[in-house]
Amino acid sequence: MLTLVNTFVLTGAPDEFERIFTDTADFMSRQPGFLGAHLVRSTIDENTYFNVARWASREAFEAAAGTPQMREHRTHVLTVATPRPHPCTTVHVAAAAEGSGE
């Protein structure tokens, strides 16, 4: 499994970045090997977002990333944000203990 943590620092309007990201997430959700993603916004610096995406494999991610649609996405993102991608491997996973979320 591959986890991609991508930091985005805004250089444009937040609503435009979120629109571009939503369009791309819709495309990615239909790609083989895509397992899911979260886009979160920093509460310390509102110009910073983090995308945490999970892929079945590095190969699945690279196949999707190499499509013309993703090249177009990168072009659009660069008009409103500076991305810093970090491909990662999982070191530890913790889940809530039964009954702790109540």
C-alpha cells in the first residue's frame, strides 16, 4: 500500500483550490487501486491544506498520476497552490478501542 501525503500552500483563493481538488478527487475515485483520500485544512495556517490519499500500490498511483487528466490537474493546482508531495509507507495504525468513541 502507498499513502501519499501532499501539502498544499495556497497562493490563490481557497474556494478555487477546493473546487480544483474536488474535481480531481472525483477523477481519482474512479482509478484502479485508489482506496480513498481526505483533504484537511490547517487550523493554525488557513493557507495550508493536507491531502492524505491511500493507494493499493505505488504502481496504481503512478498509473493514475501519469494520465493526461492528472497533468491537467497539476497545471490547474499550480495556479492556486504550491504542492509538496510525500509518498509514504505505513509504520503504525491505531484504531479506537471498543466503546471509546461513545
